[in-house]
Amino acid sequence: MKDKTVFICQSCGAHSPKWMGRCHACGEWNTLVEEVEDEAPSGGISYAPTEPVLYKDIQDIPRQRLTVGIEDFNKVLGGGLVSGSLVLVGGEPGIGKSTLLLQVARDMAAGEATVLYVSGEESLEQIKLRGDRLGVRDGRLFLLAETNLERILAQAERLAPNILIVDSIQTVFSAKMTSGPGTISQVREAANQIFRYAKNRQVPTFLVGHITKDGTLAGPKSLEHIVDVVLLFEGERDHSHRVLRAMKNRFGPVSELAVFEMTAAGLQPILNPSAFFLRERPREEVGSAVVCTVKGTRPLLAEIQALVSSTLFTGNPRRMTIGLDHYRTAMLLALVEKKAGYSFAGEDIYLNVAGGISIDEPAVDLGVVMAVVSSLKNVPLPQDMAFFGEVGLSGEIRSVNQPLVRIKEAHSLGFGTVLLPAGNLAALDKNDLPAIQCVGAKTVRQALDHIF
Ligand code: TYD
Ligand code: MG
């Protein structure tokens, strides 16, 4: 059969018979690339006749889990690495994916496992240079600089490692396909074949995937449904901390996250993220409020900073937020004006979460309100007070989940008072509370009155 060419969107994978400037499926511009449509690229599944099986007759597969060295990494994986699972680690270039996985390789090799680390991006010497910084010692850690999929799999078959790492999936290509390396067909084919290898040989496998700046896995968005686990490795380039979290996990919850600091000797887990993010908090500063948020099951204290200053030029005052939801913040500002009688007319308002983290939890609402009013009035909030609570449109403060976890975190970091939703406080068993003063508020006005 003659090879047929099609145009495939490199962003979403949609096919089109002819070139178009804009993908009809996802609306991205200039993403269609001509590719040769290979005859059903190996596909993987052979359709042997199957029969329906009664649910109770299906056997449990004992899910064996390996532990990777870093404790928090295990948690993100849902309690360790399931054998035969395919894990995609996505992140922007330079964020530290190779570093993280080389550390995993180091720890696993130190624990008697045979590890195969395949790199299509760096030479063996470059990897060794990094390995030296990370303190890689002797152990059965094998490196392979290769991009040819068939050769990679042949080497994996030969070596039979306990864990396989492919860095990155975008560099791997199958010689059986005519499309160029990095195209979506190639990436998908490589992922499919590696998936089959992982399942057949029960070898847990990590794939590194580069993400474009808008947050999508470059090209292989379509990988997300092939692999078992999708982890995202994120951070701001000019900050040293990195956050690893699960976006999809067939073997566990997706709520856990791990925080790392990039140091001269690689990624160090941050065991106390709250202390880390508050470490540079100024004392008695106006416009600064500490909020108790929860990410996954883990509490995190963060500092919200607000700056309210008169608009210099007539015209629309500025409203800028970094790390907070812009629309939600606008709503809160409108609400404070309407319900608490403050006016932001002619004021520019800037809001920021210190340390470059972003928070998307409504439980920070109360802290945002407090920070803004503190800056407007030029009065600092009590230094040892922390806040949490969702603010509703009529100015009521609504209960949020896991109040006790939040209170305990504030207590353990030495805060003396927590201002929280009255509903949460009423529902808590006083015997569970740590030695910290808890002040419940029903409305924004009550909360503001308590302080100002
Ligand atoms: P890298 O793992 O190469 O990123 P990725 O694979 O996601 O593209 O890490 C890139 C950055 O990490 C690089 O700018 C250097 C920095 N780095 C450190 O700060 N300390 C270290 O010990 C290592 C190995 C890297
Ligand atoms: Mg890399």
C-alpha cells in the first residue's frame, strides 16, 4: 500500500487531510505538520477472542511497589512505584527532570537494583558530570545514550533492569516509522512500545516529557492517556523550589505533592515547606497575611502580600495578582468595598504569594481580604496570627475542609492565633485543638472588626 500523508496537529493529535493554518480541533495556530500515515503502527493489542468474566472471578494482581529513595516522591506515586507501571514526568526544560530521575536512579542502584538510564539528550560524559555532583556511587546503574527505539528496547531486554528511565520521550524515534523524531506519531509510537515493554517485563519505567510554556505536554498531550501516571514537575525559574505533583495516577490519589529545593548538590526534599515559604517574612509589615492552605493532605502556610497605592495617572486603576486567581481576587475586592465599606477607587492593588508558589484554594480568601485591608489602612496584621476561610458573595465566611490540619500547622510553626470560619470552629472538638487561640468569624466585617 502506498504511504498516505496526513497533517497532524502537534498539539492535540487531530488529523486533517489537508494543511490548515489553524487546527480545527484545538484551535491552535500553525501546529499542523505533514506526516506519513504509517500502517497501523504496531498498535499492541492482538485481538485474541476474549470472553466476559464474572467480576468476582477476576483475580487480584498483587501490586508490588518499589520504594524510590525520596520519601515524598513515594507519596506522590501513591505509596511507591508499582511494578510494570509507566510514569510520565513532565516539566519545562531546565526545571530539573533529569536531575530528579538521576537521583532516583542513584538511590535505586544503591539499593541493589539494576537501573537503565537512557538519555537521548546528553552524552554519557555530561550525565556523569551531573552524577558526580549528585554523589552517584558504585552500583548497577547503566547509562545508554541512544534515541533509536528498537535499539533501546533491545538493550533493555538484554540487561533486564529493575527500573528503566527514558529521558526524554521526545527524542526517541522508531526507525520503522517515516515521520521525523519528535512528531506526535513518533512520540506516541515510542510511548506505546515502551508501555508494552513495561507491562510484559513488569519493569517500572519513567518517561521524561518536555512541556511547553503554556503547560501542555509538548506534542504528546496524547501520551497522558497511554501512561499509568502523569507527574508534573514545576517551579519558577528564578526560585529554587520545585513542586512535584501527580496529575493522573491509576494506582493512587492525585492529591499529594512533594516540595524540593534545587541546590548545588541536586534536589533536596523540603521536609517543612511552611517554614521554607515563610522564612523571609518581614516582621510587622503592612499588607502581609499568613494563610493556612492545604495541598493534597499536606498543610502549607504561605504569605500573601498586598500593596495598595494611589493610582498615579487618571484612568483605570491596576489590579495585578501573582499566584492567585485573578477573577476570584477581583470578586473579593468588590465584596470588601460593598460589605465592609472600604473604597479602592483610585487605588492600584497588587497581590502576590511570596516564594513564587500559586494557590488555587478558596480557603485563602480571608487572608487576601486581610492583606489588602491591612495595606489600605497602613496597619500591619498581628505578627503571630494566621488566617483561613472561604468568603462568599454576601460577605459570609464559609467553612473549609481539614480545619484541624491547618490549625495544627499554624501551631507547629509558632503562631499564637488563628482566625477561621465560625462554622469550622463550632464543629471542632475542643479537646483536639492544640494550644493556640482560635477566633471564629461569621462575616468579613466581623473578621475585620476583630483586627482593625
Ligand atoms: P535538569 O535536570 O537538566 O533539567 P531538565 O532535565 O528538566 O531540563 O536541571 C537543570 C538545572 O538544574 C540546571 O540549570 C542546573 C541546575 N542544577 C543545579 O542547580 N544543581 C544540581 O546539582 C544539578 C544537577 C542541576
Ligand atoms: Mg533533561
